[in-house]
Amino acid sequence: MKKKLLGIVFGASLVLAACGGGGEESTETSSGGVDPEKIVNNKCTSCHGGNLEGGMGPALDKIGAELNKDQILEVIQNGKGQMPAGLIEGEEAEAVAEWLANKK
């Protein structure tokens, strides 16, 4: 009986651990606006590097010197090369495009 109960408790704790704690981090600032730097850290740095210096994807640390906000937004929305489309959408995509356009 103890083994069966222990197995049930262990199984239930595994299920609860798998379901909890993995939610999306909020990308909103305390004032209700979108925090583009946080979005970039969550969605972009795995390919573009921690300081946006490049990695698997191209460097973005000075991308604003090459592309304007609308061009950057186009890439975010539609993808380009190995970058898939739609990783960031809507208001978040607009904020990230503007933030990156200021990187010169």
C-alpha cells in the first residue's frame, strides 16, 4: 500500500512540475508599455548573440545604420533567410523594430 501511495504522490508531483513555472515572461513594463529589450533578450539572443553581436544569425548591434524601422519590421513579420516569420507579432514587433532601428 505504501509503495502504491508513494508512486501516486511521485507521479502527481511530476505532472505538477511539468505544468507549472514555464509560462511566458511578461514583456510589458510597469507603466503598461512594451519592453523591447526584454523581448529581444527572450526571443532573439539565442541566434543573434547576447549582445546582438551575431551568432547563428547576423549581428544586430548596429542594424539601425543599415535598415530603418519599416525594413526591420518587414524582416520580423515575414522572415528572411533562416529567420522564420512571426517570432514576434503586433505591438511587440513594432516596439522591437523601433528599438533596433535606434541601434547605430
